[in-house]
Amino acid sequence: MARTPTSRREFFRLVAGTSTALAGVWTAAVTQAQPLRPTPSCPDAPQPTARQTEGPYFKPESPRRASLLEPGISGVKIVVAGVVLSTNCQPVPRALIDVWHADGSGAYDHAGYRLRGHQFTDDQGRYRLETIVPGEYPGRTRHFHVKVQAANRPLLTTQLYFPGEAGNGRDPIFQRDLVMRVQDAADGKIASFDFVLRS
């Protein structure tokens, strides 16, 4: 039986270690073969994830998919993974996660659903998104737009940011608490972020 991580830090270290050892974190097959147990420790009640503006480019009814990669999309590949938790530190299964963002040159698709999609967390509250690193939209730093919602609960609309970006200091709505953990990987980058919804 796999050992349960004893802390949030250990959880992310195990995620990174597993991806490096297998050199296949980008494929669904590896994810299914080596499930990661989202058991971060919560010595204190976690604070709800900060809300942010939706912005002007949200489109409803995005396709259901965990990978936003498709022919014609170029850029640095990134896998973002984590869990959705309640403020009492319980995983939130079947939570909706809807993501949209700019392409590598900073442009949004207004005609279709490129780099847009939604998925649901699994029974342990886990999600995994495969996409590319967005470019900088004029006046903004690099970011993902995200909506997260548990069944019959209020909707969380927020944004996720990259560490060490020069644009972070110039972006008027940038929030440090919404910065992902990001590291380089063999085929691009791997990132992690846990969403906390109000119980």
C-alpha cells in the first residue's frame, strides 16, 4: 500500500518525484497507472481561494476535456495539477473546473473554444490540466482564468499566476496568493495549485 504524504510540501515533492522518475507525467496512461493521493496536511483551517474578476473573454459551454492541446497550438507545454478542498480540508469530489486563457502570443480565441475547456475533479478532489503557457495579454501578466464550483455551492471565479514574471509587479490585479508552484520538466513545465472553496 502506498505511503500517504504527511504534509503539503511532501505531497508536491512526491508529485514532482513521480513525474521525473516516470518521464511520462504528460500522458493520461501514466496518471492512471500511478495515482497520486491528495492528502495535504491541514494544521490550520485553509483560507478560501481569493476571488478575481472574470475578465471580458469568458465563453459558456466550453467542451469537457482535461487537455487543451490540439493541432495548430504552439507553445511551452504545462501540466497543472492539484486538488479542490473545502475550508474544513476535505476533498471536493466532482467539482467543476472551467479554464480559459490566451495563446502563446497573448491572443484569446473569440470564434471558437481553443484553449478553453472544463473538467470535473475525481472522487478524491483531484484535477489535472494539460495546456500551454499563455503569452502576456496587453496590460496583464501571464495568467489562467478559472471558475471552480462544487455541486449546489457558490461559484468561485479567479485567476492563477506564474512565479518570477516581470509583469507581476505591473499587473494591477495580480495577487501573490494565486501564484502557482511551477518547475521545469522534461517536456515543458509542471505546476500545482490547490483551490479552497467555502464549506
